[in-house]
Amino acid sequence: MGATIKDVAKLAGVSIKTVSNVLNGYPYLTEATKSKVEKAMAELDYRPNIAARNLRRGRTGVIALALPNLSSPYFAEIAQLVVGEAGARDLTVLVDATDGDLEREKLVADGFRSQLLDGMILQPWSVSAQSLRERGDRSPLVLLGERRVMNADSVAIDSRAAAYAAVEHLLTMGRRRIVAIGSKVRGRGGRRPQEPGRRHKGYEEALAAFDVPFDPDLLSHPEGDHTPEAVARAVDDLFRTTTDVDAFFAFNDRVALGVMRALLNRGVRIPDDIAVIGIDDIEAARLNSPSLSTVAPDKAGIARTALEMLADRIAGSDRPARQVVADFTLIERESTKPR
């Protein structure tokens, strides 16, 4: 049987309350007292029962993270960062993939198994802002992405500004026939993540700023989950309509990498013939040859901010909801280097 808090107190020559104060970070303790307790814990290899401590506080020490999918490298990286930030706060994360399904997102937002959780972080795709505003569960909720709700904390990059920066980068290099390739902006009744619509808007605004006419023939929408095969089919379909193309702006890096593979298979030189840029800065973007230019969201900042806001709510804060816009950085790599 492991050492108990009583064993630590006896070895350190202090009260059980003093050991508890050390464990809970009580500020008004002398360094000598803290040192004695910490030395005793080390000698006894004492491991505090975090679960019991959380239950005494009326908490479970568990939060949920619900993302549209985990096959996406971007979401996988966000999940890893959230787990790391949570671990630094002695929190365990239950990770769920909703597949952007409306009913599954509603279950999460409405507090499914909320009695087991201290709070949750959700990236919604399908559930409406109204449903999120009217959810019955009052457990702490932080939203990722641009489905913003005035009564819920949220954090995301500005997808419109990120897209504008990517397309502006291509335009300043003299590219004028720029394909926008990514998720189709769906109407009511289908999945409606906010980001594709905002990225399309940023694309159009950048073209207008450089007096480049918008051409609907330069829009491409891979079907399904953006597999390389789906992206290749979309590129093939596009080139059956027009070959007057000198750049691709992809709504995410996964699509951009698929575009690059399809272009290389056609004998296209990147970036000499056609430049390519994406958004997300996933690991594969750096490792690919040629390496992929991209707009890099501050993913670590997004994870850290989400955990800070959630921890604040779990602690009982009733401050007004915050909508935080995370930073991003444009990273030029080989796929757009000047000719």
C-alpha cells in the first residue's frame, strides 16, 4: 500500500493540514516548512490522490474536447496541444470526433454526460449559433472556430484575414489566375462550418484589392474528406475547363498537399509554372518536397487560451463571454518562392 498523507505529516513533523496546504499551493508557508514536507513526500514516494481532491471540490478533473474529426492533421495537432495544456493543470481530456454531425454536436453542447465533466471545448460545424445560445446545460463551454456565440467563450483565427494574406502573397508575386480550392460553402440544411465561407470571402477581397476580376471557373471543390484522390479528381475537373492557371490557394494544407501531388503527376513545375499556398502549417507542409507555403495559426496559443478560459469558468468566473481572435503568420516556403 502506498504512503498516505498521514505518513508524510509524521515523517515531516507537521500536521496533516500543513501537508494539505503544501499540496494545494497555500501561499503563507515558510520555505523551511515546504522543504520538509516536499522532502518527506519524495522519501515516501507519496502520490496525492488527485481524484479524491477534485471530488472534495465538487469537480471530476475531467474535461471533454469535441472536434469534427481526428484524421485531419490540423485537428490532431490541436488535440495534442489541448491535452498538453490540460495536463499542466492536472486535467484529463476525453477526446471525441463528432464528424460534424448535427445530432452529435447537439449532444455535446447540451451536456451529454456532463455529470462526468468539469467542462468542454467544442469546435462546431453543424449546430447553429441559436442552438448553442439556447442549450439547456450550464456546464462551462469554450468554442473553437468561427461559430461565435455571445454567451460563450470562443477562440479562433480570422479565416477571412488569413485567406486574404495568402492570396495577397500570391498576387504580390505577379500571379493573377489563382484557383481557390477547398470545401464548398453549403446552404442551409447541410454542414455549415464558418471557415470555408470566410476564406472564400478573403479570396475575393484580395482579388478586388489588386483589380483582378473574379472568375467562377477558378473555384474547385473536392468531395468527401479531402483525400489525395478526391483532390486529384477536383484538379482534373478544373483543367478540363481551363488551363489558364498560375496559382492555387487551398483552404487548408491537406488540400494544398493533394494539389501539389496532382500537379507534379501532370509534370507541372512548382512554383515555376504554378504556385501553391495553404492554411494550417501542419507538419507535412514543412516536410514535403517542395515545402508548402502556408498561413500558420497560433495553434499553441489557441489551445492555451481555450484552456485558460475553460479553467476560469470551472473556477466559477461569471465574467462576460470573450471572443478571442488568435494570431497567424504567413510562412513562405518553396511552393511560392519567386520565379
